[in-house]
Amino acid sequence: MRRLTFIAGLAVGYVLGTRAGRERYEQLKKSASRISQNPAVRNAAETAALSGREYAGKAYHSVSDKVPGSVADRVRSLRSRNNGEDDWGTTNT
């Protein structure tokens, strides 16, 4: 009898815990969606992405000038393999 009560308590706790967890998950998801739709956040993310691409381009050019020609040629061939697009869907320069 004691074991049955314990198992029933575990089952009830599990069900209640998963419901509370699911509600909290939905609440967090809604908050994240609301934040990501905020124009200020979107502008900041866009600006950060553009700055990152700019600095990556500068780094690429300064590194490619300092590495041996064979390594630079290999990097160029890898970049051209993607038809001029990077993982973000933007055109490489």
C-alpha cells in the first residue's frame, strides 16, 4: 500500500510538474518572440551583423596578405565553392 501511494504521488507530481514546465516554456517563448519583434532589438542585431561582416572582411584581407600563397588560394577556392554566398545568404566580396 505504501509503495502504491508513493508511485501515485510520483505520477501526480510528474503530471503537475510537466504542466507547470510547459506553461513556463510557453511564457518564455512568448516573451522571446515579443523581444525579437521589437524594432530597436532588430536594428541592433542588424547593425551587429553588418559590423561583424565588415570586420571579418578586413580580417580576411589582412590575413590573406600575410599567409603563404597556397593557403590563400585554398581559402579563395573554398569561398568560391559556395557560389559567392556565405552561410547567412549574403554575397561575399
